[in-house]
Amino acid sequence: MRPCKTEESAIATAERLGPIRAGVVAFSREVDIETDAYDTPIVLLEIGRLPPGLFE
């Protein structure tokens, strides 16, 4: 996992890693730092083969 600060950076990283990995996903999610609660991830880009139910 490579954390990125922006959606654009996450997509660019996934595009760069896509050709050398079996599967890559770029996603975004909101975090409430006061409660440490994470929202459901929003998929920005999928490349290659990914495990079924990855975000379930």
C-alpha cells in the first residue's frame, strides 16, 4: 500500500504500478481523525486482477 495525498496522485501511482503488478487499485476514503472512523472506500481506478470482495 502506498498512501497518497491526492486522488490525482493515487491514480498516477496506480497507473505507474499497473504494468508491473498483477493488480492495482487506487481508492479514496474520508477519515474522522477525532473518532478514528473510516468511511467506505471509493474506487478511483482498478488495473489487472483483484481479489473478489476486496472492500467488503
